[in-house]
Amino acid sequence: MELKDSVVLITGAAMRVGRQVALHLASLGANISFSYYLDDEPWQETQKELEACGVRVLATQTEVRDAAQVKALVERTVQEFGKIDVLINNASIWLKSPFLEISERDWDLAMDVNLKGPFLAAQAVAPHMLKQGQGVIINITDLSAFQVWPGYAHHSASKAGLAALTKALAVELAPSVRVNAIAPGTVLLAEDAPPEKVRWSVEKSTLKRIGSPQDVARMITFLIENDFTTGAVYFVDGGRSLV
């Protein structure tokens, strides 16, 4: 699929990795529709930067756990652009708690944002992609789906579910719609990350360095443009999954 003049819908792209992915795709000529969750996110600044790339941009406040809001996001995107070529399920939440202290509320929140949200978005977008005869869905999981991270049982379960959903959708939506997932390693630390966290992240990487959001963006570009990829999880982790 060609990126230039395509329409890409990205959830949770007002900041951090999602924002950088959106900017990268916009720089390659893709029109961008993105969702954000809270008004105090820098979504307006992101929108302006995307528009500066010379593409059309649509920003919509969306609760990805709510089926009606997700459907409205998809319908608004189709109404504005006439189609959706790519869906990137990027919106996510990180919750940490020892297993015996995980509340039912937090379990549900992790599952709703990290697994139900992508399910709702894919289910809303897929009919449009099938009708137009092509489409790409990319889910953002992480290494917790494949490694044991103490304190992250609810997060890990939600991301493992997303990896499984990726494979199921790849089969059910084939051959018109391709579905893949990306499992990033450490590509963006918090600005106030302590030095020991930085050192730990570097040591955990086989390549002995921290990645960048651009590494994720380039992999997404590859998965959009390579028409013989579907049903797989691609690691962008500097080899962290190997150690």
C-alpha cells in the first residue's frame, strides 16, 4: 500500500510515541485522523504540526472503551476523508500492582483500554476496509505479552490478548485486510526518568542502547507498504526479548 494520499487513523496519538508515528507518516504524505483522551493533552499542538506537513488532519476526543464513541470516530473519519486505509491501535494504559493487590476496577481498566479498545476500533473499521477491498490494521502490544513482568499481570494479560487478537483478525479479515502487531522495547523514557532507569534500560538491550519512537514509526511504515506481511508480531526492542 502506498502511504502518499492514504488515510491513517491512529488512536491515542496526541503525544509520546503515537504522536511521533503520526508525524512520520504525515511527512510521507499520509492524511491523519487521530484520537486523544483528555482535553489537557497537547492535541492542538500535534494537529498543527501534522498540518504543517501539508496533509489533512482530523483530531477527535474519544474514549476508546466506549463502542459508540469509537464508532463515531470511525464514521467521522470516513465522512471527512472518504475512506480509512490504515488503523493503528496505539492508545494504551500502563498499570502496575502486585497480583494480590490488583483491584477488579484496575483489571477491567487494563483490559478495556488495551484489548477492548483495539477490538472495538478494528470491528468498526473493518467493514469499510472490506468494502474498499484493502486495508491495514496494526496493533501496538509490548514485550510484557511474551515476558514475565512481576507487578504487571493485568497489563501483560491485556497485551497478550492483543497479540492473540492480531492473529485471529489476520485470518478472519484476509485476504483484503492485513493485520500485524508491533512489540516495542524501550523507545521513549519519561523526561524525568532517573539515571538508574536509563542504565537499566540500556543494559537490558542486546544492542546496549535505548531506541526511539522513529524506530517504531519505520516499522509501521514497513508493515503498511509491504503487502506480504500479515498475522505476525514484529519486535522493535534492540534485542531485549532475547535476554
